[in-house]
Amino acid sequence: MNPMQAKGCKIAGVDDAGRGAVLGPLVIAGVCVSKDKLKQLGEIGVRDSKLLSPYRRARLYRQIIDISDDVSLIKLTPEQIDEYVLRGKKYEKLNYLEATSMAKVIEPLDAEVVYVDASDVDVERFKQDILKSLKRKVELISVHHADRIYPIVSAASIIAKVNRDRDLSELADKFGSIGSGYPSDPRTINFLKRWLREHGDLPPFARRSWKTVKKLLDKKRE
């Protein structure tokens, strides 16, 4: 039976925001709705959060909260991420951290079927890492780019993205312009360079395990 046709069951989607960022948290969100509400997510226009403007995301965020039966959220700090990236065992680094964290997001949701946006190149390995970390049985569908395919995952991506954007806005209010927090953003790189010049070390909300940061630190030591 197609999980999406399971009568009466609750369905959840899980996605992240900030995985590739060099600044700020990695946010993982889960959204749970009953099957009869899935259509509403499509009707309000949920889609991959990266394809939406900040204004549109903010409007959809409130609508998703209203439609959802439940929402779950976890924020992983740069310190937590660095711990796994730098010291985790083989196959137990960032992908594994995400999988176990997704399990924590899924656990409180009253869902029988869960769709996740797989971070690992191996979708089955990612699925099994989540299932091994869960304390209850669910039907889990692990798919690449699930946020582009399933509205329930798109909804989760919006919840995660809006929460991460709020955190970055708070950091910017406190420390000045930091950009998007991604290595591809010149504003973020300029912020890091300036911080290093003025403080001699990285800000506490930077991920030390990222190659971008290591290069900046190496250049400073030259």
C-alpha cells in the first residue's frame, strides 16, 4: 500500500536547514499532519524553502503551524557539529549526527509514516541509522531532495529555515552583518576575516571543522 493512501494515519516530514553553513546552527524540523490535511499544504503553496523568498516563507510558516497536528524541532550547535566532524568514527560523522537527530525529531511526533530528506549519499544507510535510533516503529521513506517532491517535507524545510533565519538575525543584531552564514557568501567570509583580525580567533558560533574556516586560520598563522 502506498503510505500516502493509508487511511486515518498521521504523516510526518523531516528536513534540515543550515547543513552547509559555516556560521550558526543546523536546524532540523519535523511536521506532522493527518492524511486529510496533506492537501491543504499543497493548496497554500508549500515548496522547498530555498525556492521561496523570506517574506513568503514567513507567511507559510504561520499557515503550516496552524495546519499541523504537531511540530518538532532540534538545533545543533557548531560545537556539536564539530565534535562529530572532527572526532566521529567512519560513517558516524555529520550524516550520522543528522540521522540520530532526525530520530529525536520524529520520536515525539504521532506519525505512522515519515518522509525524510536524506543527507547521506546512501539513502538506505541514512534510513537505517534513523530507524536504529528510534524507540518505536514507523514506516520511514528516505529520499534525496524529498523537500522538492513531498509537500510534507517542504513544510518541514520551511519550519527549519525560518527558525535558522531567526537565529542568524539575532546574531547579526548582536555582532553586525554576518550574511547568510554560508561559505559562498562574501559577506560571511568578510565577517570572519574581520573577526579574526580583531579577536585573533573565531566567533563562538562558527564551525571550526569547516574547510573554509581552517583555510582562514592557516592564513592568519602565516
